[in-house]
Amino acid sequence: MTNVTTEQVSPQTLRRVIVAAGIGNFVEWFDFAVYGFLATTIAQQFFPSGDASAALLKTFAVFAVAFAFRPLGGLFFGMLGDKIGRKRTLAMTILLMAGATTLIGLLPTYAAIGVMAPILLSLIRCAQGFSAGGEYAGACAYLMEHAPSDKRAWYGSFIPVSTFSAFAAAAVVAYALEASLSAEAMGSWGWRLPFLIAAPLGLVGLYLRWKLDETPAFQAVTEEHAVAHSPLKETLRNHGAAICCLGAFVSLTALSFYMFTTYFATYLQVAGGLSRATALLVSLIALLFAAMICPLAGLYSDWVGRRKTVATACILLIVVVYPSFLMASSGSFAASIVGVMLLAIGAVLCGVVTAALLSETFPTRTRYTASAITYNMAYTLFGGTAPLVATWLITTTGSNLSPAFYLIAIALLALAGGLALPETSRISLHDVPSDEKRAGVSATA
């Protein structure tokens, strides 16, 4: 496999690519984050019950149901992206997500139409999950296929930056609403506002993506008439082992990401006794911190390589997760911030190296399909279920710290899977190597 360099892309083009990939990803994850931050309010509007815990569980169950459609979306958009290109496929994903999210903001509640309200909410969440299935892996491929090989993790880190920034923006909006509106106004119409923001943001993202060219790597494959006719068949035949090993690591990325970004706002309230507004403020501070350190994590990964970054992320999470949950459940504002930041460091390292590995592990012909399958299967099994499993563990065991042990177990699995992958930090993504050279995890970098 060839080692470094590829066709050079101008800095101006790279900046435009970062913005286009980032803003689309921002829109996707802002929409998803809003649902998580407003979970308790949504529970009251769509799942009225005398048991607040049961209503919250149902709300997080709908959150998890959306993830069941992510592998289907990843499969559909992944194959499409490997056939017609990254650019047009990513335009479709942002259009579908923005439209579905806007519809949530317009939905009548349980009080207005009864059981149809949660049914419609579930269907729209499934549409969101379907579109999100094609977004992240495609955005990573689009950016990585433009980036120089020796700085790929650094450039790729701006995808996680946009993700954490989206969650931070959602936290700001949710916090502002909680702080400025009465409970009655929040329940009546306030919760709808963040979802309605999706329409104009989606149009901006669509415009930016449509103005850019296709990636150099995919253009080269097209010019060589090497576009995969059956990307799914080729992926399953040649890259099964790589999908399993990378998927094991991405499971930790998914779990740590959603524990940190979505579930902790609820955990700080339930286990730590903080008010909803205070919990959102703690989450906001930690999310901004995560966004700021993403480029540093990218520099670290480009410096030491992917395998050492994988090991660092797994070991760090194993060490810090217990004290992180312990401090977050203390009820102290300062201790909660430190606890969430500790978890954030590990989650950022996982997210940044995952963004690079998704593109580096697979060849251009099937990169979108293979990376989307890997990413979405892991996120469905371990990301979307994270709030539900964490809530269930606490309810079943009676221990507020039980989710920490769950994350440690997944970190051990991720360490084994991640270290089974070859070192890929300097390979070229512009080549179209033979299937034999890139088929398994035993390949050398």
C-alpha cells in the first residue's frame, strides 16, 4: 500500500470543504441533540403518565427506535454515495433530516390527538434516523478524501467539532428556553422552537454542499471506470473482518458520546439532584470544552498514529469513567463540571480517531458503504440505547454508578477490536488498491 502523498488540494478548497461538511453535520446533530435535551418536556407532552420515570423511559425508547433505522439509512445512502458520489448523497441526507425535524416542531401533542401523537413522533424520529445513517460517514469521507494524508486526523477533527458544537448550540437553546419561559409556556409552545430552527439551517447547509465539487478520490475512481456496481456485495465479501474490528471500537465512541452529550443532562438531574437549567449549563460548558480540544486530539492522532490513539482513548475512559460518574452524582456544580469534562476527553479522542478510521480502513470504491455500515451498526447497538440502558441499569440495580461499569466493559471490547486494525495514519485515500490488499485487518499499512 502506498504511503504518502496524493493530489494536493488548495487551502481555500479545504476551508470550503470543512465548512460544507461541518455545517451539514451541525444541522443533523443539532436536531438530534434537541430531542435529548428536551426529553423530560417531551415526555410530558407525548407520554403523559403518573409515573415520571416510565414516561422518561418511553421518551428515550423513541430516541432509541430512531437508531434502528440508522443502519438502513447507512446502507441506502452508503451504496448511493459509492455509485453517484459523496456530494449529491450528502445533499439528500440534510434535506431529509431538516424536513423531518421541522415536522416534529409542528406535531400536535397527546392532549390534542391522543395516541396518534406518540405514533407520529416515532415515525418522524425514524425518518431522522434514516437520514442520519448516511450523514456522518459520508461527511467524514468527503472531508478525508480532500485532506493531505499527514494531517488527516487534524482536518477530520472538525467533523467532531461541528458535532459537539451542535450539541452545545442545542444546550444553549434549551437552557435559554428553560431560563426565560414559565413551565406552562415551555410545555405549550416553547419546546417547539428548537425543532423549527431546522428549516432555515437545512437550506443553508444544502446550498453550501451543492456549491462544492465531488472529492478528488471519487472523481479518480469515476475516471478510471472503477465505480463499484455492487458496493454492498463487495463490502461484505472483502471487508467483514475490518467491519467487525472497527465496529468494536466505534461501539465505545458511540457509548461515550451519547453518555456524555445526551444522557448526562438527565443524569445530573436524576442522580445529582441539579435543576434542569443547571444540568444544561454543566453540559454546555463541557460541550464547548470538547469542541475546543478536538483539533488537539487530531494533532495527537496524526503524531502518534491511529493504534496508539485507540489505546489512549480506551485506557483513559476505563480510568476516568468511575470518578466521572461519582462527581456528576455529587450534587456539586463544580464537581459535576470536572466529572463531565473527564468523560469528555475520552469521548473526544474516540470521536476524532473514529472519523479518520472510517475512511482509512476501507478503499474508495466501497468507502461510503463500508464505513456507514460500521458506524451505524455500532451507534444503533450502543449509542441510541445508551440513555435507555443507563436509566434501566440505575432502576434495576439501585446504583447511580452502574452505567460507569457498563462503559468500562465496552471499553475493553473496543480496545481489543481497535488494536486488531492495522496502522493507517499515512496511507493514501486516492489510490484504488486491490481487494486483496485492503480486504482484511491483517493488511499492513
